Amino acid sequence: MIPSSITDNIAKVQHRVGLSAKKCDRENDRILVLAVSKTRSAEEVREAFDCGLDHFGENYLQEALSKIESLAELPLNWHFIGPIQSNKTRPIAEHFQWVHSVERAKIARRLNDQRPAHLPPLNVCIQVNTSAEPSKSGALPGDVEALAQEIAQMPHLVLRGLMSIPAASDNEAAQRSAFGQLRSCFESLQPCHPSLDTLSMGMSGDMEAAVAEGSTILRIGTAIFGPRNG
């Protein structure tokens, strides 16, 4: 069987998002498809850009920096969505427009201090461990408000919202329940944090449930590029 092209896959994803938005009376243009391009080549990113996508998510820093350099002539927005080690914050602060995986104040402070002065503030999301599983990354729900307050005082960061990676499930009710927890946390923060406008949740297998629960950024990899290379 001939695999679907990136062009065809993007059209299918946009159709799915459009149908999901219509079902819950949401505006389609308020939902961003973030193409997760980890393990993908610069050529594949370029093809996705030619199809209209300009936001790309990366997990692995060295691989991402190589692609950012290779595609520097394109007006791309780069999102770092993976775990952040303290010794990796400087290049992230220097080369990305968004970071979705801030889970502790130390990392936020380093990103703030290392953000170049000539660049606009770095857009950040707090990653939340909604299931409170010890093996999962993210701030615990009870710690999110304090972390948000700290980030709000950092001049080179803008707190845009929350991100989560819930346990994988094929059950839509379970998917919506997990996303609903993040949305509730988001809504509790909004009165004190007017810059909050972003819920980064939903991937290839659960984007419909995420849209129904208010996602504004869908992190889509497999449904765009096919099965991962690694």
C-alpha cells in the first residue's frame, strides 16, 4: 500500500479538526495544529510548511537546532515540547518562540534569564501532571498556582497557558475527563492571569476529545507525518 503523503494527511487532519469544532460550536480558526516534527527531516518540515503549517514542535534539542538552522529562511514558529534539563535552557531560550513543558520554577527562571534581550518574551505553558502519577512529568495541580505566580513576575516570559499529556486511552469519555481536569485548572487560573489563552492538549489519537474540552493547540505528529521514525 502506498503511504499517504504529508499533503493528504494534513488535509485529513484539518478536516477532522473542522468537524470536531463544528460539533461543539467552536471557531475552527481558534485551534492551532502544531506539527510535531521530532525525528522528521528538514525536508518533511518544509513540505508541511508548503501545505500551510508554520508551527512545529520538537522534543530533542540537538535535532531541533539542526532543523532550525537548516530552515532559517522560512517564517516558522518553533515550540519546545519535551522535558527540559537545566543545562539545555540557554539554547531553548535563544531559538524557540514557545515552550510547553515548564514544570518547575528553576527552569522558568533560567529560561527568563537566558532569553536574549532583543527577542520578544518567550511564550510558555506550564506542564501539568493531572493524574498525579510519580512517573509522569509536570507540576502537580496543587502546585500550578504558585508556579504561575512566579512566572508572571518574569519579564522575559509570558505565561500563555497549560499543557498535559494524559495517559493514552481509546475511550472518549476517559479522554474527555482527563482534558476536562486541565481545563478546570486553566479556568481557575484565568482570573488572576489575563495572558492565559492556551490549552495545549490533544494528539493524533484523541484530538476530537481535546477540541470538545477546549484545546487551542493540538500537538499532531503521526497523523501528519505517519508512524514515527524513532
